[in-house]
Amino acid sequence: MSRPAPLRVIDGNDDPELGRSLPHNIQAEQYVLGAVMLSPAVLGEVRALLAADDFYRPAHALIWHAVTELADRSEPTDALAVGNRIGARQLAKVGGAPYLHTLIADVPAAVNGGYYALMVRDLAYRRRVATAATRLTQLAHQVDGDSDVRTGVLAELAALTAQDARGWAEPTPLSAVPDLPEFPSWTLPEWMGEYAADIAEVTQTPVDLAGCLALTVLAVAAGGNVWVSAGPWSEPTNLYLLMVLAPGNRKSEVYKAMTAPIRDAESRLIEQAQPEIAAAVVARKVAEANAERAEKTATDRPLDSTARGLATDARLALEDATIPAEPKLFGGNDSTVEKATSRLAEQNGRYAVLAPEGGKLLSIAGGRYSGSPDIGVFLSGHAGEEIRIERIGRASERIDAATLTIGICLQPGVLSGLGDTPEFREQGLLGRLLVSMPESLLGRRNPNPAPVRPSVADDYRRTLKALVLSLREHGEPGHRPVTLTFTPEAQRAVTSLLAEIEPRLAPGTGDLAHMTDWAGKYVGAVVRIAALLHLGIHLRDGYQQPIGLQTFDHARQLGEYFIAHAQAAYDAIGADPAVNHARAVIDWARRTGTTRFTARDLMRGPLKSKFRKVADTEPALRVLESHGWVRRHPAPPNPGNRPPSPTYEVHPSALGSAS
């Protein structure tokens, strides 16, 4: 195809006799009309972009009317049919039948019709701008004092800035998350549910935060100390809970209230351990002195085998004279992966991280400082598996059965950023998280809430502290953790749940097929929750009786709550990176007011540093096109070997509404 001559935009300087004419391009209009008469497919593309009043020459508007009317009647749109439709009298005004044939003959290539149509549309808008400027000048010079100049100005500006939605269908949301359910606090043991509700009221926070923390503190009490058998398999009773709330939601106050009994229990455990720790310190010093004397004697008597044997025995005794660590039940905002691992080792495999701002922990786990994700402790610590840590220059650590509990809050932006670390999903960390995404009460909080009832607060503190202390001994060295079982009715309910969840994982048809890493662990999570609820209900003898059907039903309802929130979380995280990047593009367009862009613009803007080449942006652009948020502009004619970079136009509604 030969390249057409460049089209000139007339801006008023082309013909001095006409003065300053309005912007237009007759040749572009001719190419459009020739293309739509030549190709019905091009007409379908162009018709969504143009209206008759977009043509500068009235004769061209008349031809456009005839073409579209014929198309509406499913009739041919060739030059002969268009001429007959216009009629002999009107046809003479547009240049006669020869002009119609000339329009078709002069088209360089019908496939470029869309490109010229966009040029015609843009020039039509520029004419409207120029016309509006003239009317604004006239308004400025009105002498009528009663005229409302401001109203006229606003009307002109509104007409210019109104969204042009021609050719746009309603876009499909990039997220399809329904209204999320509220945490069913009534499923908790009564002494715990009432306190969670009171704390939510007095702090004016979603009950989800206190409710999820209630499950977390039960997991602190039971994790590593109690397991639960579901028939074919067993689960530890620790949990990984993430609560997603924006700043300003009084998260620290809720954490302080819900974890206060654990702090009291920890203080009590430290007090009880002091004599043992003191004795171990003395024994260690004695062993050090004995080893030092024995080694000196062996050194002085190098040929004395008895002395060497005594020195060896003394050194082994020193190695065995370890000092037990001070009891620590949980860490807070300053927790790191390395610190959590070391705590697990020194606390016999039982530890928790409870932090109102837990982004640091996941950031470090994602390799923020090391450049390499380090999530092994989270994977093994969730499953109660053995962990071996080898460190250069430091003693190795071994944990026979690590049970880590996590209860942290994240800001929404941190949650969505989890998708930027592929290892979080590929290695199974995301699948282990129970996520809660409650609706914030900011802007709707009661300035005079009801206080926490003293009897409810006292019952919560006393009961939780006693539960932590009573279960602690089952996880001590030399003690086997308690294993809970289900009644026959409850065990059948577990099996039934397995059967119900399986079809939902089926590729293409299951509503959980896109998150099988999470849904595959769902029944196990419900089993763990059932065990925790059981222990919270049967405080004195829970480990001596099986879990009943009603308790499992309550756990199932909590599980349904977490399914809905997990679906929302996976959507926010962008489990599909292309969808995640597509959202970033729309957000960028909204913030910057961008109406058109190229792939290279994305690499300099919202997708900066994410991609190494333009081709990497194609998945996100395909998502945006398929969902109707952008449309690809026809590329300009280009005879060269290198294809032109396509331009994308943003849906008008994207500039003022959320996706």
C-alpha cells in the first residue's frame, strides 16, 4: 500500500479571505465516507465513533445520513445505493454520483477508516471548543446587567467537559465482590462473644476486628498444646488471621483489650519459671567451672587418658547445661521472620505474632531487605512441622513441631501489594491466611458509646488467663499434646463439608477454582476453629470429650464468613497479575485525568519498574479491553516494517468512578 499524503488540519491560516476558519480536514472526512461505503465492517467500527454533526462539510453529513440509514435497513451501502437514497435533487448538491465514486476510489485502504474517523471526531470537538470560546467572548461583552453571565459560562464549560460515551458500552467491573458479611460473634463462646461485642461498641470499631482477635487468642492458648483429629488427618490448632483496616480505626486499643489476659498469663508463667531459670543459671556456671578445670588438667597431662576422658565428660555436661528461655507467648509490631523463628525454637515450638500494624512482618518475609522471600517458617509453622535452621557463625536451631499463630492487621494497600510477591501464592502462604475485610466505621462513629460491662470484662480476663495456663502444660517437653476428636455426628458433618467443597474447586465451573490454594485448606481451617470453640466452651474438661455437632456447625458458619472475605481479599490482592495491573492502569488514569495512552506511557506511569518491555503490558491491556474499560484506536497508516504503537482510549466513566 502506498502511503497517502499527510493530511493537513486547517486552522484558519490556510485561506486569508476566509479569515480564521474552524478546524477541519476535508480529506479525512472523504476517506471516512469512502471507507464506510467500501466496507460494511469498517462502518460498524466507525459508526460507534461519529455522528453526522461531526462532519464539517454539510454535504458529507448528508452522505453519512444516507449510509447509516441504509445500514439500519440492512441494505447495501455502495455508491449506487447511497446515491439512490440521497435522491437526484440532493445528490446534485453534494457533487453528484461521480463524487461518491471518487470518495471510494481515493480511499488508500478501507482498514484505515477508523483512524481517520477519530481524526474527524477530534476536529469536531476542537470546533466546539472554538465555538464555545466565541460564545464566552460574547457573554463577556454583554451590556445587559440582568443577564446571568456566570450561568452562561458554566453551561458552556459543562457542555465542553461532558463525558462523550458514544460507542461505549457499560464496562464490566474488574472486581465483583458482593457486600461482605459481618463477623458472626454469636458463634463464639458466650464469655468471649459478649466481651468482643462490648469492645467493638466502646471503641466504635467493626466487631470483625475483636471477633477475629478472639479466635486468635484461643489459638495462642491451644496452639502447640492441642491437636484435632478429623478422621483421616489431624490439624494443629494455631491460626493465621489477617484483619484489613485503614489507619484511624483504633486497632491498637482493640488489640490491647483483647490480648490483656494473655499478657497476664505470660507474666504468671515468667514468675513460675524464675526458680527454674535461676537454678539453670547456677548449674551452667558450675558446669563451666568444672569444664574449665578438667580441660586445664587434661592440658597439663597430655598423656593421661583418664584426664582427657574427664575433660570430655565435663564439656558434654556443659553442653547439656542449657538455660531455659523466659516464657514468651507472643510478639508485636517489631516482630521479624528471624525473631519469630528464634522464638519458636526457644519456646518449644509455640509462639504467636499479634500486631495492630503487621505490614513489616510480611514485608520482610517478601524480601524487602534481603531481596529474596523467606517464608519457610510460615509454611512449616502453620502445619506443625519440624524446622531446622542452619546459620553460619551461629548455633543451629531445631524445632520438632513448630506451631506459629498470627493475628495481624494490614492496611488495604499492603494487602493489595501481597500479589507483587509471587512466592506468597506459589509456595502456599496466601492459602494459609484467614482474612477479614470489615467495613470501617469512620465517619459514622458514635461519640458517646456504651462502656464495657465490668462483669463481662472480668469474666473474659479471668477465663482466658485460666485457659492459657491450663493448656500450657500439655505442650511442655515430656508431655504429648492433647488430640481432640469429633462425635460421630460431627465427624459425618466434616465428611459432608469435604464433599460440598470439592465441586467448588473444579476448573471453569467452581466459584473457588481461582483460589484452590486457599480453598484446598478450607475444611482444615474449619476443623481448627471447631476445636478452638470447643475448648472455649468446655473450659475444664474440653480435652477429655469430643467436639459436638453444634460446635462444628458454628465453626462452619465462621468458615462461610471467611470464604466470602477470602474471595474479596484475592480480588484485592489481584490473584491474576493481569487484573491487578489493569486496576493500576484505571486508578492512574483517574488520578491523572488521562484519556488516551500508549503502552509506553504505562511503563512510564502506573506500571513503571514492573515490566522490562512493552510486550509485558499486553495481558493487562487485554483485560481492560475485554472488560470495556479501554478501546484500542486504529493505528495510523505506516508503510514501514515496524508497526506503530497503538493508542488506547479510556472509558469516560473511568475518570469519575471506581472500578
